[in-house]
Amino acid sequence: MYEQLREMIAQRLSGAQDCPAKEDVIEEITSDLMEKYNELTAAGVESEEAMRRVQEGIGDLSEVTAYINEVDRRSEENQRSGNTNPFAGIDDLMRTLAKDLSPSINSFVSDLKSAAGHAATAAKDAARDAKGPLHDMAQSVKGTVKNAIKNITVSRERGEFRYDYTVPSEGLTGLDIRTASGDVTFGLSQDDNIYIVELANGELTEEQMAQIQVVDGILQIRQGNKSSVGTLLFSYGMLSSDFEIYLPKRAWNSLSVTTTSGDVELDKEMEIASLHIHSTSGDLELPLVACGSAQIETVSGDVELSGHAQELRLVTVSGDFDFNGSAGRVSLSTTSGDMALRLDNVPDALDVTAVSGDTKLWIPDNDGFSLHYNRVSGDIRSDFDLKTSLNAKNGTAVYLSGGQRTYSMQSVSGDLRIYRR
């Protein structure tokens, strides 16, 4: 039975890199599952039924996969830098996890034992009492965030819990959203209210529901206490939430979104003066409407941008980046992701730094620019008739008179291309 459970967990984590951290996690989860299985069978649950309940309780392991890959990446960096103990801290982390998860695991086992003897009664009670607890929960949460929320409703549909929050937008100039898991999607509301929809795969306690408040004109939305950003958390039936946020159609001064593994998607008609997105592994789809400043930071998620930004700054490790539109000042930095910029305008400033990812730039014909370049092994090519050869390792190439525009492109092994659009 142990090997069967271990093989099942290994399959669930097949997307993670093979490394010591992965083996530690597999062994930890398998041991906990085996203990749960033994407790269920000892309580009189049939072997097949116990196995089914254990499997159902595993939940989503996507965050665990992302964490293992991040540990593997950092360990490789440590080895290259001469660190002799690249996996330092993992044992302590696993002990902390076991301690943090112990209450929820014990509660889960206790619930299963009770359900084994009183399944029929529990089902009837759940059906009869479902409406009451949901209403009480809504009233309780109302009190904790009453300074921001005008209305809240809770409903359940097809096994998914939906929490609807309504917030008046008067006096609000921006939003600050922080989540650990789950997607964040923005749309437009049909009136002056902000509507927030939280979709959860399980019933949320007051502490687990979204925490919403207004601070200095900024609407703050925080995912409840289900998991911690940047920390490996796995549990049986771990809760996660997707957010849909509908905003009145008007100009917003700022929008900040910080997420670990969720995707982020903006409505194509949103007007935002200052946009800041920080993501670990989620993909980003961000159409920009006359954005003043857009700052995007991601580890492995792909980024797709369109529209206009006066100032565009991107920092990514391995995610690909694609931009279609116009930008005044552009700063791009990548380790291994490919970048493609199709600009409708000629940017005032451009700074590109790439380690191994390829960079392609399309710009219209213009009255001239200067290009400072530095490369190790990647090559540089251009459709523009540049004065000074690009065959050297570094130098300055000039198109026409050079004009007032100065661009900088640096690469270790990635190729650089400048095309006429």
C-alpha cells in the first residue's frame, strides 16, 4: 500500500524537477497519507473506501510542484556559487510544515471517522443546516470589513462556494490585491460599485475569506489565511480561491497585484495610470489603455502585453514576453525567456539585458538612433543600415545621424534582432 501511495504522489508531482527536495516532499506526503489510511482502517473503514477517501483528500499539488522547481533552481545557483549545502533549511521547513498541518490533518481524520459511522445522518444534517451556517458566516465577515463592504452574499453551486462582495467606489483611486493561489481576473462593472467575486473549492471560514479594507483611498484585497506567499504548503483538500474583480469604467491611479501561482488578466478597456504586477509562476495577459507606467515582475510565467505605456519595465527569469503596441521608455531584463516587442512607435529609450533568451524588436523607420551593444556569444542583426559593424563583442552602432535616441542591448548567449516594421 505504501508503494502504491508513493507512486500516486510521484505521478501528481511529475511536473517537478527530479531533485532531493522532490524526494523529501514525496516521502513526507506519502508517510502522512499512509498514517491517515491506517487510522481509517483501524476505525473500521473498509480498505478500498479508506483508499478512496485518502486519494480524494490530497488536493491540488501545483504549488508544491512550483516550489520544488524553485528549490531546484536555487540549489543549482548555490552550487555554481560554491555553496556546499545547497539544500540547507529544507529539513526545518518540512518540520514546520508538519506542525502547521497537524491540526487540519487531525480534524480531517476525525471527521472521516465520524462520517463512517453516521454517513446518512450527516448528509441529512448537512442538507438541513447548509443555509444557516452560510448566512451566519456572511454576517460575521460583514462586521470585520464593514468599513469597506456594503453588501456580501454567500452561495453554493455545483460544489463550489461563491462569495460576492460589493464595495462603493466613491473616493477610491486605486487597488492593491495580494493572493497566494488562484487566478485574478478584472472586468468592468455596470455601475459605480466595485464587485468582487471569490470562488473557492471549499467552504471558507471567516479567517479564510477575503480580507477587504480601504486605506488612504486604496482598496486592499487580501486572500484569507489559507496559505502563505512564498512558502511551500500542501494539505489534504487545500483551499484555493479565484478572484473576479469588476471595476467602474473610469481612470484609476494605480493597480497593484501580487500573486504566487495564479494567472492575471485585465479587461481591455481598463484605464490605469500606474500598473504593478508581481507574479511567481502565473501567466499574465495585460491589455493597456494609455497606461503611464507598467512594471511587471515574474519568475516563470509568460507575459502578454498590448496597448500603450509611457514607461514599460519588465523583469523575468524564464517566462516569455510578448508586447504589441507603443511605449515611450522601455526597460527589459530576462535570464532565459524569449522577448518579442512589436512597437507601433519609435521608443525614446530602450534598455535590454538578456542572459540566454533571444530578443526581437520591431520598430518603424525613423530619423536615427544610436545603439550601444555588448554580447558574449549571441549575435546581433538589424534591418537598419547601421554605421559600424555589429560583429564586434561590444561597441556603438548608429543609424542615420543618430538623432536624440540612445538604445542599449546586452546579451550573454541570446541573439538580438532589430527589424524595421
